[in-house]
Amino acid sequence: MTAAKRGRGRPKGSRKHVMLTEEHRDKIRKSNMFSRLIRHAEGKEPDMTPTQVQVALALMKKILPDLSSVEHTGNPDNPLEMITEIRLVAGGKDRD
């Protein structure tokens, strides 16, 4: 009988998720990359290469949240109603 095959890592096409620590985010915030990007956008620092601009934008996405708007609409004659309910259920290991 042959030995079982070992896992081959992540499935093909999956992304490696890296969690940034707060220390990493602080370093990104303190770098002068954003002030250079702002000066570049204002035309005061024209010597940024397209790669430098891409890197600055990618770093900005790492520390700033993506904002999106959500709009709930419905029938005004039959408005949505949110009901929050908590139910206590008897049972479980702690039961006497």
C-alpha cells in the first residue's frame, strides 16, 4: 500500500491572506509616501514614476477602509421591520 499523499498547500487560485499588524500600519502612515503622492497629484512633485504611484495607492488601501454606500429601499406602504429576538433554550451540559 502506498503512503498517503501530503497536502500540496493552498488550493490553486486561492490567495495568501496576510494580516497587517498595527505596527505595520503605523509605519505606512509615518512614511512620506502619502505626502509625496498628494504633492504629485497637486503637480508640485512631478518626478514620481507610475510604479511609485501604484505602490503609494496600494499602501493607502492597506490602511484606509474601503467605503461603500448601502441603501435599503422598499415599499412605503409596507415598510421593512427589523426584529431582534433572544431565546433562552433549556438544555446543555450545565443543566442540573
